[in-house]
Amino acid sequence: MKKVVVVGSINMDLVTRCKRAPKGGETLFGEEFFQVPGGKGANQAVAIGKLGTEVTMLGKVGKDSFGKDLINSMKESGVDARYIEEGEKSTGIAKIIVEENGQNRILVVAGANSEVDKAYIDRYLDVIKECDIVVAQLEIPVEIVAYALAKAKEFGKMTILNPAPARELDDEIIKNSDLIIPNESELALITGMPTETEEEIKKAGEKLLDMGVSNLIVTLGSKGSLHLNREVCEFHSAYKVKAIDTTAAGDSFIGGLVRELKDNNVGEAIEFATKVSAIAVTRKGAQTSIPTIEEVENFEG
Ligand code: ATP
């Protein structure tokens, strides 16, 4: 059976709903508070685990209750969390204020995620050696993402990069990523090109191929996704569902894709990923919205 390693972030999302966010120096009462496990790395690992594929998470949390809760949540979803270490800093958090008008204000403190370093990756090289696919995002230090991807390629593994949050990518990272999965705005930032129309997205995607990417999937929200390489340029429509919360749409898409990926069947894997993410957007939350394999099999579209 396929084995996947996710190298990335583990965060607790602290969500407050209120009429409006307080201004500087002001104190207001909010309506509702809840905390939800998040972090792109952890979300993607949970998606892969919930879909029944063997997955190990590499990353760091703090020595605090958030860290313990996050590890438990991953374990409950079938993620091997044995190698997650406790750093000196607090567990990564995202403070999210949601106003009545739907506007979000988000403050992220990377905390222990920023302590994932080369020495940590080196301690778990055997875990990388034993897997088939390594998945990374950009919520831990970018030089460590580059290092982990380089090691994975050295060991002959398939590598997948979700370049989020958006930032420019150097040649080394691009060279060591077999498949890159940005959304439209990440593609725009990486290439410095507009991505408003289908034509523009294709052009920006082609620029990324020229930069050395061999296989690219651009996710386009409710419009679906575009698969692009030197032989293929294929749009995959999203399902028409009643979306109530698109948090982790991208993370569940990646989970589905990784679960289904075999040699050279990216198109089929995208179809599966499209289903997984369609279910996720009809439910609230990040990790809680990600479906199990049974739920995907019963999905009628
Ligand atoms: P996030 O950062 O919230 O995880 P993202 O920007 O990385 O999301 P999107 O491009 O929004 O990712 O969505 C990923 C995939 O999820 C899309 O390619 C699509 O298949 C599916 N999806 C997203 N929004 C919808 C929607 N409203 N209806 C149906 N499917 C959707």
C-alpha cells in the first residue's frame, strides 16, 4: 500500500464571530468563539488519513494543550503522529475574527512551526526513505521545505508542493517538485502574471512549465481545476453543490488527489479530488469537513 509523508504546519485556529471587529483601544463583546484544528500540513495529512491512505506527519507543536489536542485530532483521523516533536515556542495559531458582514481578519503566529529545521528533517530521513510520496506547503520555513523536497528527490520519491501561502519560488524548489498545486492567486504571485481569465491562467501555467515545473494543477474554486503539462491542458469542472464553508477546499482536494494518484493517472486522481473537495465545501470547518472514503464512494454529485 502507498505511504505518504506530509512535511508542514500544525495550527490551532481560534475563531471569533462578532458584529464588527474592535478598533485600536476598543473592547467589544463577540457573539461566539470556537477552536478548530488547522494548519495546511495537518489538514492535508488528515484528509489523506481520513481517505484511508497510510500517512505520517512531520512537523512541530509547542509544549501546550493546543499541541496535544492537535496531535490527538490527527491520530483520530488515522495520521501517524509519532514523529511530531515539541518545540520551544508555543503551538502555531491563527486568530480569526469573522465579522457579521462576512469579512475575515486573520493573524497567524507560526510558533513551533518556525522551529522545523534541517536537524529535525535529518532525524526522520528514514521515514522519508520508506514512503512513496512527500507532500509539502509553505507554512514552515521555505528553506526547510526546499531541503525536505531535495532529500525526497535524492531518495527517488514523488514530491508534491502546494505553494500556499503564496510567495515566489526559487529554481531549486521548482526543480524538486514533481507536481505543483497552486490556486489562481498563488499562480499569479509565483509567475507575476494575471490569472483572471481562462486564457490568462493557461498562459501563467505555461510560464510555470517554462520555469521547470513538469506537472501543474491550478485549483479554481467553484470553477474546478486545470491540469497542465507539456502534453495535457485539461479543465476539470467542479460539482455544483451548495457551498457553505470553503475552508480547506484546497487541502481536501490535495488529500483526494494523493489518495488516488498512481503512475501517470493524474486526470483520474483529479476527478476523485474534485469529489472529495465538493463534499468538504458543503460542511463547516477545516478538518471536520473532510469526508471519509465511504462518504466519497456514496457521493452522487
Ligand atoms: P483553501 O485555501 O480554502 O483550502 P484553495 O484556494 O486552496 O482553498 P480552491 O481552488 O478554492 O482551493 O478549491 C479547491 C477545489 O475545491 C476546487 O478545484 C474545486 O474542485 C473544489 N471547490 C472549491 N470551491 C467549490 C465550490 N464552491 N463548489 C464545488 N467545489 C468547490
